[in-house]
Amino acid sequence: MHDFKIPIGPQHPATDESACLRVSLDGNTIIDSDLRFGYAHKGIEKLLEGKRIEQGLHIVDHICGICSVAHPSCYVKTIEKMLNYKPPERVKYLRTLASELGRIQSHLFWTGFMLHEIGFETMLAYFLRDREHILEVLERLTGSRSHFAYHKIRTVRNDISENDVNFTLKKIKEVKKQIPTYMKTIKKDTVIKARMKDVGIITRMDAERYSLVGPIARASGISTDIRKDDPYEAYDQVDFEVITEWDGDAYARMLVRIREIIESIKIVKQVLKNLPKGKIPPSTPLILEEGLELGRVEAPRGENFHLIKIKNKKIDRARIRPPTFNFMSIFTKLLEGRKIGDIPVILASLDPCYACMERVVVIKDGKKEVLTEHDFRRKYA
Amino acid sequence: MIKKSPWISFFNSGGCKGCVLECIMLTSPKYDIERFGCLLKPSARHADILLVTGVMNKQSKARLKKVYEQMAPNKKVIAIGSCAISGGIFRNAYNASQGIDKEIPVDVYVPGCPPKPEALIDALIKVLDDFDGSKKD
Amino acid sequence: MEVKRIKLKEFRQKMEELVGCRLITISALDSRDCYHLLYHFDDNGIKTFKVLIPEKKPVIQSIIDIFPSAEFYEREIHDFFDIEFKGNPKLHKKMFLPDDWKGSPPLLKNKK
């Protein structure tokens, strides 16, 4: 029996941060694995110490490029809790709009990517095309395709005009038109079902034990969503469902994400239809002496949590726990007993904001053999 | 020699996903670099041009160097985003470097946070003008 | 923000009472001569429990057996603050910092 130790990382097109996955194999079956992070660790929490609150907001804007609304939205929520400030209704609605557009573009990307992982390149192209529609809307609203810097303390940066509203509705309609085709393909295609059904099953009991959140928990039957459990912004004034599936496999996670796109489109339409009149307040200087507060929002991947301590008007400690951190602990458990070919599918279905794959080094009988992703997949997957 | 259809690959040396996503959106139907013959390859061994994003931190320094050495000679490197050029907003963090050109030679710098795909296409064209048969080790 | 302080002696018993709630995260703050460890749980609303650990002996029991997701939080805090969690088997494998990290844990404030 050979015991291969493979540090895995085929160089992935969609890698946020890197993690090195070390896998021990018996033939083709995984017996043990460990995750090693650190390849994208910069020291953001330390960087935030000693900064003023507005400077902290600027840094927090740049933490993540794909869920770029989640972090500033959580930070602003926490600081406004410290100030005991309730923003005007128009500001709340505009923030909800930005959050939901961010959620749609993130889900479109990762669903397309999951299908790319099983070889369905055409669907990736369709999803990226639809994502471009949403990015055009976001660019018109905020001025940027990513790192929007839209959330400000007590306000938002730009207001939305009548033309922008009509443009958004037009683009949302184009995206919505495609969803039934995608659902039909996913439900009927035998290859998708064969590669994704019963792969990476997380039972409801495991999901509760490992404290999972987000679409992963919802695909295992736990109906948890911060937008309903602890409403913020304008979520208590819009009507939407918390999407739940029961199988807990990669297929269920994909279905949850696509159905959440439909719900988010519903929310965007309601927000634009009922947008309160008025002007957004101007950005004013902030004076906050001391405070310790926590806040959480529903990022596209789950619950995002910030704990901020202010001392002498500066940030003393900023604790940021992004949603992906939560499910890396179950990833290693999910791989036990699976075949090595399931690794990309499982990883993509977990939609991590921390995983990167590099080229593979196979250590066999003491001899090192460096393979590219293509060779690795050809030989082992 | 390579005048028209370079194959590109990219390496994320530790940034947020912003610049990486813009690289991937190059292959989306809206920008579609594949109509020029540019293929986005997952492995650097097959690539002529390496796009590097992210602020290089201590752990990814060695990997970046290895990936660079794996490429065939006559290769070009494009540094994308402010983090890859100079460390960007994370310059002063304890685990970040001040730019990838401390480690590998860079041919074109594309500023932005993140730069738009149009800027990336412009960078690819600039690099192609530079290929001209000159060998680079 | 509501924070309930629990003594180090009652820590384990309190954690066992909370089985069934979802562990959100564990945060660490350092103060002049002690560490504040905050355990955040979701039990129809966020409940936070604070434990103070003396600076001279930063050791506390791990809760990895009742909350498996605590493994990664405890490893992260160990990397950054050098607090020891007794019972966490992978504690000494560095998670975020490079393997050859030299120097004091990065998030400790300089004490002058």
C-alpha cells in the first residue's frame, strides 16, 4: 500500500487566497488531509490598529474582491451601533440594493465556476456574460466594478437617479430571463447529476456541530439567514424566502445558490419600486471616543462578523471573521474516503474565499515529481 | 516571433480576488480575448505571458519564483493592480512586500484597484509589441 | 453589546451548558496585564462570554471536543497571541504565519 502525500494546488483560475491542501492517499482514496493557509495572509487586523475610523473603512473595503460589499457593510453597521445611529430610509434601501447586487454577481460567478469544474465550459461563459450585466449596473451606481467604497458611516457615497433605476431594471430583466434555462439544464443533465449528486454530503447534524453558516448550511436543511434572524438595512421591509434544500450534497449547494439569485432579483425589484424619496445625508466628520461593539451581516458566503474596539478615537482592535473560516474545518472531514477526483468539485461547491490551488507535487517512494494541473488530472483524476 | 496569440496564465500571490476576477472576466463573452487566440491556461508551463496579481507575502514569494522559472524562455510578466506594483494599500502590513518586482523582473505595470479588463487588454498589446524576437532568460 | 463575565474555574461547565448553540467565533483582546477571551454564541441573538486570562500564564482549556469548529479559531489565536489551548492537537502547526516566523506574536501590543 503506497501512502502518497500530495500538497495540492492545481493553479486555479478563480483563486482568492491560497491554501495548501496536504492529502494522504491510499491508491485513489483519500485517508487524511490538512489545510495550510497563510499564502494570502497580509496582517490586515494589525494594519487596522491605530487607524482612524474612516481610514479603517477604506482598508476594510479592500479585504475581498468578490464579496466586496459584505465587509464595509458589516463595519459600518458596527460603528453605527456604537454611535446609536439609525440611518434614513433611503440610505437603508440603497445599501440593501448594493448588498443584493453584490450577492447576485458573487453567486453567478461561483455557480458558473462550479460547472466549469466538471467541464461544462459553456455554462461558465453564460454565467460570466450575465455577471457582466450586474457589474455594469454596479459601475453605474458606485463608479467601480469591485471595491465599491459605497458604504460610508451614516450615509452612502452616491445617490441613484431615475435613469439609473430604469437601467438597473432593464439589466435585471435580462439576467432573470436566463435563469429558467439554467435551471432546466441543471435539472435534466445527467453528467451534472452524476458528478455532483451525493458528492460532499454534509448532514444536518454535522452542519450543526461544525457551526456552519450560509448557503452551505441552508443546503443541509438549516434555515439560517442573518437577513431574517437579525434584520438590518431594509431587509425587514422586503419580502423574500430563505432558500433551503435537504440533501446537503454539492448539487444541493448549487441549487441553493441559483434559487438565491432569483430571491435577490425579487428584493432588488422591491427596493427600486419602493425607494423612499429624499436626499442622502452628506458625509460629515466623525467623533467617537470609545466603544466596543460587534456586528454581523449576511455575505454571499454566509455570516460575516466584525468586532471593533475604539479607544482614544482610534481603532484599538478589529476582529474580522469572514464566513469561509467557518467551513474549512469540515472540508478536511468531507474528503475522507472520497476519491481524489472529487476534490475540485467539493471545494468549488463550498465556494471558499480562501482556497487556491497551485501546481501539484507528487511524492512517490521518495522521488518528487512535479506535475501541471493537466497532467495531474490526466493521471490521477 | 510571438506576435499575435500569446497564451497567458496567472498567479495570485496573495491578494483579494479583485484583480484575479478581472483577469477571468477577460475570457467572458463581453471581452473575449479568445477571439485573438489568447488562451487562459491554468499552468504557467504552457504560457508565454504571466499575469501576477496580489501583494506578494513571505509565503508566496518562493512559489512565485518557482512558477516564473517553470516558464519557457522568452516570457513576459505583467504586474496587475496596485498591490503587485508597490504593495498597494497593504504596504505597511507585517506580512506584505512592496511589489513583486523585488523578486522577478516585470515588463508591464497595470495600475488600478482593480484595473478594468480594457486596461488589461491594453497591457497585453503593449507587451506583444515588445516580443519582437528578443530572448529573455 | 452584552458581555457576561465567567470565571476561569467555571469556564468548562459553562461551555458544556451551551452545547446546541452555534459558536460564532472566539475573539481575543489584550489589555494591560491580561487577555480577554470572548466567546460569541448564537442562541436567538448573540450571547458573548468573557474570560480573563492572566498574562503570565496564558493557558485555557480547549473546547474542540464539544465545538469542533473551535479548532481553527483557537489555532488562529495561538498564532497571533501565543495563548495556549490545552487539548487542541494541531495547535502548534502554524496556520497563517510562515513556518519560519521569528519574533513575538504579531497582535500583541508593545508594552512599554
